[in-house]
Amino acid sequence: MPAATDIARNVVAMTESRMETIQREVASEFMDYYVEMSQFQATDACYVKNKTILVMVGNGYLAMTPEQLFGDCHGEIVATYQRRRVLNVLTAHGYQECQNPPETLLQKNRAYFVLKVPRSIALQNMDAM
């Protein structure tokens, strides 16, 4: 009986180490891609700092400009959008608001959204970085 228990333990240990290996490989294939949004004080207006944004679509990923993604903009000097529109559109394309952005990104009146993208897609769209 102890031999059967040892075999079962070994199988579980091998399964766990295989899962860890797969998770490590998947993690190395993807990266966090950030979109930065700045909000004007005391308004619902915001602007997106990224000139190009990677978005998840039904058959993969696309690189789009903020104008293509959010539609008509307002503002004469800086293209501005309604904050809720930016939030809704980014969420619809797979982004999540970054709850704990890296310390170097923290600034007042800014929000960051993150999407896991394949490194190969990021490397093909370096202008979006």
C-alpha cells in the first residue's frame, strides 16, 4: 500500500511541476500593454496619451488610433473624449483598469489600462509601444 501512495504522490508532483512549466512558458509569451488616460480636473473630459492602441478583436489584435477607437473627439488643441466612453470602449476590447500600476507610472489625474498581448504582436507593432 505504501508503494501505491508513493506513486500517487509522484504523479501529483510531476503534474504540478508540468503546470508550473506551462504557466512560465505562457507568461513569457505575453506581456502587459498599457494605455494611459489623463483626465482634466473637474470635468468628464480626458485624453489618451497613446498615439496607437493595440486592441483585442474576434480574430486577433489590431493597432488603432484613438480616433478610430473612440470616434469623434472634442477639443481644439488636444483630442479629448468623454471618460466613460474611453472606459467602456477599452473594457469592450479586453482592457482592465490597472489597480496597482508600477510606481513609475503613478501620477495625479491619470489612469492606466492593461491588456495582455502576445509579445509577437507587440514586436510587430512597435509604433504602439
